Amino acid sequence: MARMEASRHSEAVVGRSRLRSIDDVTWGAQRPEDEDHLAHRLALRSVAAYVAHEINHPLGTIANLASLLGRRINDPVIRPSELAAQIESIKLETRRAADVIKNLRVLAGGLHGHRETVNVHDLLREAICRFRRRYGKETVRIRMECRDRMLNVQAVPELLHIALYNLLINGVEAAQSASIERPKLTLRTKRTTVDQVVIDVIDNGPGVADAIKSQMFEPFVSDRAGGSGLGLAICRDVVEWHGGILSYETMMARRGSCFRIALPNE
Ligand SMILES: Nc1ncnc2c1ncn2[C@@H]1O[C@H](COP(=O)(O)OP(=O)(O)O)[C@@H](O)[C@H]1O
Ligand SMILES: [Mg+2]
């Protein structure tokens, strides 16, 4: 699929280079310690980091849910429906972890993967549901602004889900780090005149720091304590893999960040 033209927004920062391919890694091969070998070791490190980063999301949620259940094991008033919902959440998160492994070779190896017609709003709803399971209903306000509900793209849904989920997490982490009392995320979709489907993920945090803006899509670039610097690199890879562009749009009228996923319309 042809790459799309970069956003015309003059201030947009566009993600470019990619994590190296897993196919560049010669497993177990003996090679001299030259530049080539170093590149291979870096490729391996990127792949390992992708797995670690993406498996950590579901593991964190599963651990939280399990300890919640553990604390309530002797609670005489716990309702079976409540228990069932939490067990279902554990199952869903376990599936998400399995998806990461399933899609590893697709994302890191440039394989084709099975694309299907995906409704963008179904995708957004699923990402929001998952986000709610992690953050609860009250912590973050989420607003969806979607005029055209029939926006479809050709995608591997689990992969696009990873990108959206990472952008949502980044948005809330940014707002929380700036002590915004009630973080707010806005998800805005539209079809453009050049036949792109655009998904904007907007938060009310402090915006991306100037010092990091030009490199933020590179792997291992982070200014957050404990941050891996992999979320945006993974998002960019996923979006580019689908023939799209991930960009950061400067918000003129208000504070906050706007990350834009632009994909070819189906
Ligand atoms: N929504 C956002 N608002 C402000 N800064 C952001 C946002 N998303 C990403 N960033 C910046 O980009 C950096 C890289 O993000 P990411 O790749 O997800 O790594 P990490 O979240 O581990 O730091 C972050 O450390 C932060 O400085
Ligand atoms: Mg992140």
C-alpha cells in the first residue's frame, strides 16, 4: 500500500524512522562484532522492548484485578455479576497479551498479516472500554466527536488497537503529570477531502515539551520518570505499517496535545 502524503499542517511533527526488522536478526549466528552485528543486536533489543512494553499493559491490569478479587474473597455482599465482570476483564486482558505475541512477527518483521475491514468507531469503543477497565469510570472524562459513523479502514484490528491504546495512556499520563484535576481525552474522527480517515487523540495536558518534540517518535526517547520511550515508536510503526501517518499537531487555541493518525480510507 502506498505511503500517504504527510499532513499539510505546517506545524505538525511527523514520525518517520522505524524500529528495525526482526528479520534482520540472525538468531544464534556467530558474527564478528562489527557494525552489522551491532545493528542486529539493536534489532533484537527493539523487538524485546516491544514485547516487554506491550505485555506490561495487560499484566498490570490483570495484577490489579486479581488483587481486587483477592481482597474481596470473603466479602459476603459481593454480587455474582460483579465477580463475573472482573473475571471477564481478566480473560480479555489475557487475550490482549496473547495478541501481542501473535502480532509480533507481523509488526516487527514487516509480514503482511491479515487485514480486514474495520469500523473506526468500533475500534475506538473497544480501546475506551479497555482504558476504563484500567482507570475506572470516574478518573478520566472521555468525549467522542464522530460525525460519520461509517468510517472504515483496512487493518489488523489488534494492531491499531495497540496504537490507540498507547495514545490514550500517554494522554492521561501527561495530564496527570501536570496535576490536571480531571484529565480529559477527546477522540475526534473525520474523513478528509483526500480520502484519508483521521483519528485525533486530544488531551488537556501540558503539551509535548519543546526539548523532546523533534525526537519523541524515536525508540527509547522519554522524559517521564520510569518511561520506556517506546509507546510512540510502536504507535508510529503500527500506523505506518497500515500505510498511514502518525503526527503531532500543534494546538493553537488551547493547551494540550493532539496526536493524529491518518489512514487511507478503505
Ligand atoms: N500526550 C502527551 N502529552 C505530552 N507529552 C507527551 C504525550 N505523549 C508523549 N509525550 C512525550 O513523548 C515522550 C515519549 O512518549 P512514549 O514513546 O509513549 O514513551 P513514555 O510514555 O514511556 O515516555 C514522553 O516521555 C513525553 O515526553
Ligand atoms: Mg507512553
